[in-house]
Amino acid sequence: MFSLVQKCIREVLHNSPLRRYFFPKYLYNFTPPQLCFLCKCVEDVRDVPGVTAELGCANGLTSVFLNKYMTEQGIDKPYVAIDTFSGFVAEDVRYEVVNRGKQERLFKRFQVNSKKWYDKTMRTNGVTRVTSIQADVNMIDMRILGPLSFVLLDVDLYRPMKKCLPELYEQLSPGGIMVVDDCDAEHVRWDGSDQAYKEFMTGMGRPARILHGKLGFIQKDR
Ligand SMILES: C[S@@+](CC[C@H](N)C(=O)[O-])C[C@H]1O[C@@H](n2cnc3c(N)ncnc32)[C@H](O)[C@@H]1O
């Protein structure tokens, strides 16, 4: 009898919004080793002047994680987060479909979001150093960001990645680090990142360095 009641409670919880409280799921877009690596990068550029930037910040999970790390470690640099806060832009998706043979339906993600929600998530988590910017990265002149010490570039598709890489590199301070997410040629949906990263590194005459399965690494010489 007792186990039947327990079973019923479990069933109810599994189908209710309380499920996340009782049966929490791992929510991050990065694995623990990848998050540790991002923190190590932030640590390694501690003395490199410039802003920390995340291009493609979605709902702020990684922003909160990295900002908590920075606070705990006494790294006090401005953090700029950019996103459309409404998913992919039509031109970027069209490029994937027309030029890279992808199906449009693959890119219907990240649409349910808003800058207001992102900002509230920062406040709820006690994160105060983030400035969020709602924009299409294709339309931004990256010089507005000023010198950069660490950049997480995470906008997934070929066209915006290709545009951002040289501009961000130009802004990177000597010794600064840029991490490019989704550098995985096997991933049908996001392999545009991999292509853009590899083309950029080839253009620079440097070998591609992909760590933890998908993180393209770039460090500017000191
Ligand atoms: C994989 S998510 C970012 C995940 C986030 N960095 C994290 O770790 O939690 C990719 C984000 O890039 C944004 N994005 C895609 N194309 C963009 C563009 N052209 N301009 C600005 N943001 C873009 C999407 O809206 C989406 O939120």
C-alpha cells in the first residue's frame, strides 16, 4: 500500500512543474570539463586588460556560471552579453539552407527568450557586472566593445561566426583568449561554426586547436 502511494506521488510529480525541483536535470549547454575549461581561460587572462564578452548568451546559464566564478575569484571586469534574444536571424538561416544544404527546420531554437528575462536572470542570481545588448551580431561593429580579454563566441551558424571572428580577434588584447563553441564537423546542425573557425585559423596561418570535443581555441600572442 505504502509503495503504491509512493508510486502515485512519483507519477504526479513527474508530470507536474514541480518535477524540476524534485528531479533536477543538468541544464548547462556545456559539460563540466568544458565549463571548467572556460573558467580556466577567464583565470588565465586575469591580467589581460579588456572586457569579457559572450556573443550568443541565450537565457544566461553560462553567463551566470562565469560571473559567479569571476566574483569568487575576485576578477572584476565588465561582462558584455549579446544576443538577438529571439533566436537565429533569417539571413543566417538562409545561408545554411542555400549554401550549406541544411534544412530550415533545424534552426527553430532559442526563439522563446527576451532581454528582459535575461536581465532578470542576472539580477535573480546577484550578477551585477553584465551589460546585455539586444542585436544581430552581423550588424554590430565589434569595435564598440573596446579591448577584449576573453570572448566566448557562441552564435552557432556559419555566417555570423565568419563575420565575428576577424573583428573580435582585432579587438582581442595581446594575451587575450577567444573560445569558439561548436567546432564539431560531425554535428549536422552546428558544423558551420567548425567551418568558420577552421577557415579563420587557416587564414591566420595557425593550426586549428579544438579542445574538449568542440571548443575552438584562439590566443593572441603577447
Ligand atoms: C547555443 S545558444 C548560446 C548559449 C549560451 N552561450 C550558453 O552557453 O548558455 C546560441 C545563441 O546565439 C544567438 N544567436 C544566433 N545568431 C545570432 C545573431 N546573428 N546575432 C545575435 N545572436 C545570435 C541565439 O539567439 C542563441 O541564443
